[in-house]
Amino acid sequence: MSNQRETFPNTASNAVSSAAPSSGQARAGHAGRPTRRPRPRPLRLIVGVGVALVMVGVVIALARSFAQSPTGTIQLAPGQPANGQAVDGLACVPLRQSVEQGQAALTLYVDGQPQPLPVGIGLVLPVGPTPVAQGTRGLDQCAYQLHMHGNDGILRMDTSAGQAYTLSQFFDLWGQPLSQAQVAGYRADASHALRFVVFDARGLAQPYTGDPRAIRLTPNTTVAILYNSPDVQPQPRAWSQP
């Protein structure tokens, strides 16, 4: 640490000392030693700034981890969300060109409880203090033709070109497995059943026993995935009428 210290004048204390010197100042004057003034603490300032930066980094890291799993309870399998590359025939379109016309809903139940899905599946944005995208690739900003903004389970589809969408495309954008025996990090077995229910645009339910990757996502439909949730009776999304 340098022995040189910068001092700053204190005009208020100078005025008081010139009008009525204290006994300590008098003694200092008699002893021939200058009066000591409060000096800044540069080392403490640097340490304080460093601690603040570390705390900011911790907050950002925690925010990103919760973006992967908003409730902290979703079990994920190893995988990587889409980062702008073409996936299952879907392109990541610059945001200014994105057109959102159709919506579908996806609900996931685990052990009888609804689980919010991670935010920003199918979105690619630069890293920021408030994560809103699962994918990131430098300064790229784009949205796949099938994506989800929040963790409310609303899937947004660009239907302007007549593109057909399936549940497999959404899970591939998420980077998570989907089959009759597994969804994300959950595997079905003799004591943990995995079932799928599809509600059409009128809200009519149809249990689905085929390959879940082939489930069609069309406007105003709801897909319910139920893992180890035998007593849950899923409900369709209540879509607002135009």
C-alpha cells in the first residue's frame, strides 16, 4: 500500500477551527505538530466495490439457473437448447421479422403438481442480467417459428406460411428428450406412469397413446403431459374469444 495519501479540504471544520481552536489543536500547535485530518480510505473503497461486483455476479448466476427451471423442481436431462441453428426444419428468424398468429398450450404435471416450463424456449438473445431466452449466441437476436416467452406454457406459432408444428419440435428446441417412456429428466417405469392428453380447439379431451413426438400443435389446442400423476384430471386452456 502506498504511503502517499491524498487529503481533501473540509471548509466547515476549517472555519470552526480558525474561530475557536480546540485544546487538542492548541496542544498540537505548542508541540509543533500539524493537526491530523480525516483521510480517505482507498483500500476500503476498492474492497467494497469488489464485493459489490461479486454479489452482482452471484445474482446473475442465480437468475440464469432459475431461468433453466423457474421453480427449481423440474428435472432436466442432459441437453442443449437451440442457439440459432436450424432445428427440425425450423429457422430462427430475426425478431423484427417474427410473426405470431397461433397459440397452443402445454402443461406438465409431475407427482400430481403442475410444473412451470422454463422461460424463453425457442428464443435466442444476448446474455443479460434478466434472462428471457434459453439460447444465446453472441449478439444474435432471433425467435424460432415455434417458441415460448414466459413460463405460462403458451406456445407461439408463426402460422403465416402454413407451417405444421409438432410437440417433438418444441422439445428439440428445448434440448430435452420426449418419448412414450421419458419426458425431460423423468423416466416412466412400473410405478411411474407417463401419459398424454390432447384437447382440441373446442376443449374436448382425447387420451393419446401413440408416439408423443407426433402430437400436432395447432391453434387453441392444449397438450397435457402427466408423469406419476394418476389422480390429476387436466383441463384445457381457456382461450379468449375474438
